[in-house]
Amino acid sequence: MSHGDLRVVPSPQLWGLAAEFATVDAFLSAVEACRKAGYVHFDAHAPIPVHGLDEAMEIPSSRLPKLVLAAGVTGCLTGLALQWWTNAVDYPFRISGKPLFALPPAIPVAFELTVLFATIAAVVGLFVANRQPELYHPLFTLPAFARGSDDRFFVVVEARDPRFHREGTAQFLKGLGAEAVYPVEV
């Protein structure tokens, strides 16, 4: 074996700590305690919708409804402009004194384009806001995290957080009533 055959395997790097909780109440109080302690790069994972989680994490309201409304209005105006342009400007068809553009016949096209534009904005906005598709995440390597879609709740504090200290954060999470605290490595 020559020296060219030796390979250096990098040691895993700590990405964060994941604390496992069994009950919703312990989970919610842990999330609120993390926020109050000053952690900013933490996340909460639950197998069910947890009422009050947004407030506990102080997550601001989404901008997605405004984006969908703007796209819907744009679709409506586009539909009306399309009908007006084709009937009154591009190919005017004068018959029996009827107006070149009337609103009632243009409503179905305007409605369909409103729905189309709003739906596309909602889907694209959701993908962008949630940074999807995410094909890999360090939590996927944690075997215990599989129960996060079944019956366990997880609070994850990332190592990039300014307040993160491996031992101190682990003790903090255990003190919140975590059943276990797991290191998550990249």
C-alpha cells in the first residue's frame, strides 16, 4: 500500500442539539423558554398541529396572503385587458350597435385568470417561503427524529446560534424537561 492510498475522513461537525419531548405542554413551554432565553436559531417539530406554537416562537404573520391577493388582482386585470384589447382594439366587430367592450361577457375570462394567477402565486410562494424542496437536512440523520412524525416533539437549537454552547445548551434543554438531548452532526 502506497501513501497515495491513504484517505482522510473528516470528523463530523456539530450542527445543533435536538431535545425530545413527550407531551404538548412540555414542548410548548420549552419552545417559549428557548425564545425567552434569547435563542434565535431554533426550531420546533411536532407530529400534529400545536395551537399556540406560532405565538410561543413569535413567528411573524406570513406575507403570502398579500402575494396571493396581488397575483389575483393582476390576473383579473390581465383578463379584463385581454378581453378589451381583442374586442375593442385588435379586432373590433361592430354589429347591431353593440358596444365594442362589455363587462358581463368578460367576467368568466377575468375570473379564470384571477384564480390561475393566485394559485400559481400561492404554490410558488409556499415553495420559496419553505425553502422547498429540501432533499437533505442534518436532522434526517438522527434516528430518534423519525418519531417526530409519530408521537414525539422536538426542539432543535442550531450551533450557529450566538448563545449556543454545547454543554450549556444541553443542560438548558434537559432542565426544560427533555426526555433526551441528541447531538445533530453534519
